[in-house]
Amino acid sequence: MSWLAGEFMTLPAAAFKIAKERLLQFRTAKKRFLDKHVPGLKDCPEPGPNDPPHPSFFFNRLRVHQEYFFLKQGERDLRALYVIYRGNVELRQEKESGSAVCQKLLPGSMFGSWIHSAVEPLSAVAATTCEVWYVKASDMRYLPQHLLKTIQHHLSIEYAKLLKAVYVERAFGWDKPLHLPETPRDFEQDDPQRWAEQIVREVQDQEMRTQFFAATIGQDLINRKWR
């Protein structure tokens, strides 16, 4: 018969209680922060004894140095979701002449890569030493589908505004005044409804041309083979 030697470390009950309380405080502070800055998270119910963990459980902490690239323009990165806890992140457009800062993200801002197999249209770079909460691609399957849809909808709106401002450089008529009647009196029988409809048609026509061009750029970013 052989015997194996071993060493044991004992932890006093009082110390274990303190460690447990600090862990609970950390989890509470983490959830409070994420509830405030992740759309739809605060609407997720607290899990029961036999339920899967709360979605906030899958957000991991990451500390990075300045100039760390979360996302790189032109690359196909795995899906990831980031929420800035401390520090600043810049969304940059890489050009032959250098990089240009398109937007600076402050603590509480959320960003990420969502379109599978699409190239990144912008780079996300740490402007300072940063601390973020993030969900990696392999953990996204554990998040409720309604939460993922809410987050994706939010990011889609924010990124659509940004990409339109960055990549749509042609005015498409927005720099010219609309050719509309000055008052409803120019219509027969002073019909204000027809006058309002004319305004809507003119605005929609310009917006449609702009959106069509933006969509063309987006498709080009997805299909282009970046060097």
C-alpha cells in the first residue's frame, strides 16, 4: 500500500464570509452597470435555483493597453460584444494617408462585431488604457434570443448613422433646397393635405437615393477582398 503526501490550507469561517460578501458586492455592481448600459438586460428576470445563469454572468472583464485593437478594419473578426467600463475607445477609418477618428466612445458605450463573415468597416482601438466587459462569440449562444435581438437592433441603428456619416460623401441633393410650393395656396382648392404629401415625397426621394448609395457601400465592404 502506498501513501500520498498532501498539504491542506484552512480558511477561517469569518474570512470565508468576508470573501463571499465581497464577491456578491462585485457581482451586484457588475450587474447594476450592465443593466444601465446594455439595452434589454434589465428586463431579464432573475434566474431560479434550477435556471441558467443571468445573462450578465457571461460578460467577462478585460483590461487592455492603449492602442489595443478590439476590431480591425478590413478583417473578418469573430462576433464579440463590448461595453466600456473605464477608458476611451476610438472608431477609426483606415486610409492610405493614415487613420481618421470617426467617433470617440466613452465609458458606458457599447460596440461590437455582428455581421458574420463580413469585413469590419472601421477599426475599434483603445485610445487609453481600457477596461471593458465583453461577451465572446462562443458565449453568445447562452444569451436569450430576445436580448440578442434588442442589442443588435440598438447597434444597427447606431452604426447605420455612423457609417452613413463616414462613407456617404455625396450630398445627393441635401445641399440644395427642396423645390416645393411656398404655401398650400398653389394647389387647387387650397388643399394643405396635398401640400404636405408633396413635402413627404420630396424628402423620401432624397433619402431613398442616399440610403441606396449607403447600401451599395455596405455590400461592397462585405464582398471586397481587403489586402
